[in-house]
Amino acid sequence: MRILLVNDDGISSPGLAVLEEIARGISDDVWVVAPQTEQSAVSHALTLHRPLRIRQHGERHFSVDGTPADCVLLALHQITGVEGGGRPDLVMSGINLGPNLADDITYSGTVAAAMEACLFGIPAIAMSQFTPSVGAINWEVAKRQGADIVRKAMEVGFPQGVLLNVNFPVAAGDAPCSVRVVRQGSRAYSSGMEKRHDPRGRPYYWNAGTRNDSKPGQDTDLAHVRSGGISITPISLDLTHFPTAEALKDVFA
């Protein structure tokens, strides 16, 4: 199986190195195409008004001076699809430094890279690691259980236009974490656009908003990861809200 790895934290991210370790436990045909610099929270942005450049860092390792979605496009249409002799069978995105839970997925470049793969009919999994407020990140849960999650998911298969969003918890030691398939949660963000002034007196604005996780909701990704488990949430590219569509049909008949 040919696996393409992407992320939004950049080619030098430690999470990408862990993801490659997971992927190589599944296949020896692994390609890495990641942003040259960090692209967190760029969502599904594409670069349209300037050229993109590819830099090779070693065998099957490349960086792109663009967004995560740019990386997927160049990988499919140039790096693996043309120069590599064939498109990937699976795209894995991450492992993101920080969770992508609840409403985070709408901002996430990690999830967006998986979405871009879905648009081309390629199975895709986004992976993120909850980071502690203090201390080093423990990658052992992801290393120990990541490959098994991917294998089982591939055995079940992916419907067209669906990706998996996986989040690993903050955990200590080597004990396995429970894995649950849960729904996407929701959480409020406090508004926090602070107005400040530079040394010349000109105003600028700093996004200082914070997340409110006080009520994560039962059976959600937020609740399960906060309890120390691994969450798996299937995400559909079709954003249609069908009950509202049915209600509006009578009005606009």
C-alpha cells in the first residue's frame, strides 16, 4: 500500500516524524509531502496567485512552500502521481501538535489536507495529539496504537467523501488507551480581538480568544479525549443539512 503523509505543522515537525513511524509499520512505500513552514489554522486554503515550489529533502521526502491542501495537490499531480509512478492508496495527515476536536476541524489545516484527498476519492485519516499544558508531549500512545487504528479502518473501508478524524489524549506510561467512535462535539470561543498600538502609535489587533470546554457533551470527541481515550470521528464532506432542506422545499416550491 502506498501511503502519502502530509501535515500543517511543517516538514520539521516532530509529529510528522511520529506519523512516518506509524506509516512504516504498515507499509514500506511511504511518501512525505509537507509544508515548508508551519501552516496551522489555514483550513482548506489553496495558493492561487503565486507559483509554488517543491524542495526535496531526501528519498521520498519533499516540502512545498504552500498550504496543506497545496501539498496534497502537488503530491497527487506531480510527486507521486507523475514522478512516483502512481497515486497513493491512503493519505495520513498529522500528527498535529494540539487537538483537532469539535469546531477546531473547520480551522484545521491537518483535517483540510485529509479533505483534499477525499475530494480525489482517496481514503484519508487526520491525526492529532492533545498536548499538555506543561511538560513534554508523550507520543507513545500514538506510536503504540496508531498503526492498529489505521489497519482496522482500512479493513472496514471508507465511503466516498468521508474521512476519519483521530485524536490522541494526554497520557502517561505505556497502558493502552480506550478507542471509541464518537460524534463531533462543539465548544464556544470567547471573543478576544485585543487592540494594541505599535511604537509609532499605529493600531494593530491580536487574536486572544480562548476555548470554553466546560461542557463537552456526552459521547463526543471532546469528552472522550479529555477522559484519556482516543477518539475517532467520521467526517463527511457533504455539509447539507437535510431536515432544513426538506422544510425549505415547501416554501420555495
